[in-house]
Amino acid sequence: FGIFFMMMLFKGVFASLAGPAPNYDMQKVLSTRSPKEASKMTGFVSIVLLPIRYSLIIGITVLGLLYFKQMNISSVDGTDFERVLPAVINNFLPTGLLGLVLTGLLGAFMGTFSGTLNAAQAYIVNDIYLKYVNPRASTKRIIWMNYMAGILMVTLGIILGFFAKDVNSVLQWIVGALYGGYIAANMFKWYWWRFNASGFFWGMMAGIAAALVFPYAFDGLLLYKWPLLFAISIAGSVIGTYAAPATDIEVLKKFYKTVRPWGFWKPVHEQVVAEDATFIPNRRFGLDMLNVVIGIIAQTCLTILPLYVVLWIKLPLLITVLILAATIIILKRTWWNKLEN
């Protein structure tokens, strides 16, 4: 049990260091007008999403536990726990609430599906087709390729769905294995000046290939093998990086001046300062780490708050509210008031 949560924490920290996932999360960030608005949007999403999401989860869980014996969720292979959710929805939700819950679930599915599909289409068309196949494609041809890429991805997803054993096995593979395939490559791009497109490609390839092989090579929960998977992806990223020349220094300087990342950027920093003595680097690492720790506590409180409300466990609920209030006050002073444009 302790190892499980240590692996979850380990994976979660590095997933956060990788920044927004290259899907609808990145689209939300890019839709904002400034870094300040992007930060506010991210915080607002946590405040709105976490309590509502986990209120639904704990409500359905409690109903499923209370009326487990009355629900017909047996199958030829034994009890099918993935039928708990539809059984609770069918048997216990009144008419008005039933429609609201189904609308929310469908909206969540459509938002996730469309955002991920749009990202996949962008990668195929912009990063592969326009760069290597047909750089001078017309607008009409690009639109047609977007349609074809979308149809291909949806068709492939449907076909793979028929081979999936159950939802949980697919989810465990995505969370426990596939995340390790992209986290290392997406993490290095923020903190290491030498990292380049070759390192990104080979890091992704090594991680995803390992994620595909691991379910057949190891038994049990893939989350326990996450450090090994992560190490393979790191090795692919580093080897791929040094297998190709460094990114053009002008591109690196522009990125460094715009984003002002902290990390291993000394060679680029020296050139930027030599050209612009007024440039101020990011010296807020300590404050950022403090805000991360406080933010984790606040998000944990937002997650468990609906649990205590639904179960009406008064003392833990009161403690959670007090801790949440304290973290909000601290973040107002150390994060909100110090946001920069």
C-alpha cells in the first residue's frame, strides 16, 4: 500500500514537471492572453473541477457500497465492478438528476475526446505531413488531411477498443505505463537547454515502446514498474539529444527570454545577458516550490472535502475547511499577488 502511493507521488511530481499535457490541457493554456491569465485559469480549473468531480465519484461509490447486493452486476467471469456506475445511475437517480448526470458525463467525454483528437490531428498534419511530406500543401489539402487524420485516429481507437479486456486495464496501462513514455521528453524541454527535437522523438519512442511491451513482460500493476519505464524514456531522451546538433542558439535565446525558465540554461543565459544587460532571469525557484507544496495541500483539501460532506464526517470536514482556508490565504499572498504578465 505504501509503495503504491509512493509510486503515485513519484509519477505525479514528474508529470507536473512536464507541464500541461499536449492535448486539451495545452489548448486551454494557449487560449489565454498572458502567462498571468494562464495561471489564473489553471487555479480556477482546480477550484471548479475537483469538488464537483469527487462529489459525483463519492456519491456513486457510497450508493454502490450500500446497495451492492441488490444490484445485478454479475457476469460469467464473476462480479463486474465496471457495471456499478450504470447500475447506480439506472436504479437510484431520479428523473431530473439522471438527465443532469448523463449530460455531465457526456460533456466530459466529448470535451476529452475532441481535445485529444484535435491534438493528434495537429501532430500528424503539422509535424509530419507539412514538415516532411508536402511542405507546400494548399489550404484545401491541409483541411482534407485533417479530416483524414481524424477519421484514421477514430477508426483505430474503435478497433483497439474491441480488443480491450475492460476499462480498468486500459486506464491502468495509460496511467501506469503510457504516461512514462511522454513525461521525460516533455519535462526536459523546459529545464535543459541542450534538449532538442531528436531527443524528444527518441525519448517518446523509447517510452511508448516500453509501455507497449511492459504489459506482456511483467505481471501485476504496471505502476510499480513506472521508475524503470521512466528511466528508459530518460535514456532515450539523452541519447537522442546528443545524437543530433543543438537547437539553433537564436531560437534558444528567444525561448529563454520569453519563458524565463529555471533549470540548466547557463550557456543560453550568458549569451542573453551579454546582449541585454537589463534582462532579469527567473529567481523565483524557492517561492515557486513553496507554492507547489501549498498548492498540493490545497488541491488535496478540495479533493477530500466533498467526501466528508457526502459522508457527513464532521470533525475531519471542519479540519479540512480550516486547512483549505489557510492555504488560500497563503497562496493569495505568495502566488496570486505575485503573478507576472
